[in-house]
Amino acid sequence: MRQIFAIALAGAMALPAIGWSETAGELTVTGEGEVQVLPDMATVTLGVEEQGDSAEEAMGKASARIAAVLKALSGAGVAAEDVQTAGLTLNPVYERARDDVNRPPRLLGFEAGNTLRVTVRDLDALGGILDQVVSEGANSFRGLSFGLQDPSMARDDARRDAVADAMARAALIAEAAGVERGPILSIGEAGGGGARPEFAARLAMADGGVPVAPGALTVSEQITIVFALEQ
């Protein structure tokens, strides 16, 4: 079950934009809200790189390896729609002379690569999946990121915190200015919504698998509210 921890933003943090138009009798305040939530999915970019004397040999080796990796992913329960080819490469490999800069490089062979972008929706199985694909020949890892399958609940909680923050800021500013905070004239989202990684919260590791620390994600939102001011 996903755990959500709401964080009340203290006034000691950097203040968001605040505008006060004395002639219009309005106060504009931007509130910020954040929640921390444990991720429930991961996206890993992995693949194979193989060399051969010819382009055909290099590509054949890479294709055989990636087929074994795909079979391992399927056997681990990763759905076909969660596996996407992210790149194919085929490049010549040259030997460059160090003692004679005028001598043209000598062709040694070719290197072929096949990269996959894999979504893992069971983080408890992630370590074991990584271990399996390595054993099947995956020798290139380009990135690992954690996320939320459905971030809407976390974003809604962050919005609520942002509204409460804006209301509190407006009340404080109006009191300090010797006026009354009036009704809301307009309200809208000012941005946010991004999920960024935070502290390491737990370790996901299957038996004999690669240890992985998912950590936690922080989802933030900003809400701008325009208040009328009353004397």
C-alpha cells in the first residue's frame, strides 16, 4: 500500500512570489505544497553491445543476446507493452596508430548495440530482474529512474497543501499590513507536478538479486490565489 507523507512548508523556506497592488486593493500570493511518496514503478534502460569482424557478425551476436534478454524479461513477468526498443547502433571499430599520425586507421571490425527501455511495476522483483538480464548477456546500462504509476493522489495532496500555504501567507501579510484579507478573486495553478527523488527509504532485493534502493519521491505543486483587500 502506498504511503503518502504530507509535508507542511515552513515560512522559513524561500518565499514564493507575492504581489500587492494597493490601488487595486488586491493581494496575490503563490503557495507551495509538497508530499513525499514511495515509488511503485521503475524504468531501466539496458541493452547489449557486441563486436564482430563484420557488421553482420556483430549484429547477429547482439540480436541473439537481446533475444535472450527479452525472454528473461518475459519469464520474470514483465509485460510485452512494458518493453520498448530504445535504440539500435552499428559502428565500425578502428585501431589508430600512435606512432604514425599520417597512417590511416585500420578497421578492426564492428560493434553493434541494442537498447531496451523496460518498465518494472513490481519493485520487489526489480533486483532479481536485473540479475537475470545480466546473466543473459545484458552488458550496457544507461539509466534507472523511479516513478508513480498514478501520481494523481500525490498531486492532489500537494495542491491541498499549496492552497493552505497560500491562505496562511495571505492572512499573515494582510495582518502585517493592517488590512483584512477579503474574498478570493481568482485561483489557479502556477506549476509543479514534478516528482523528484529524495532519501533512500528501503531496499528492494530478490534472493540473490542486484540490491536496489528506490528511495522516495517528492511531488510538488504551486497554487496562485488573488485576494481582495478590505480596510
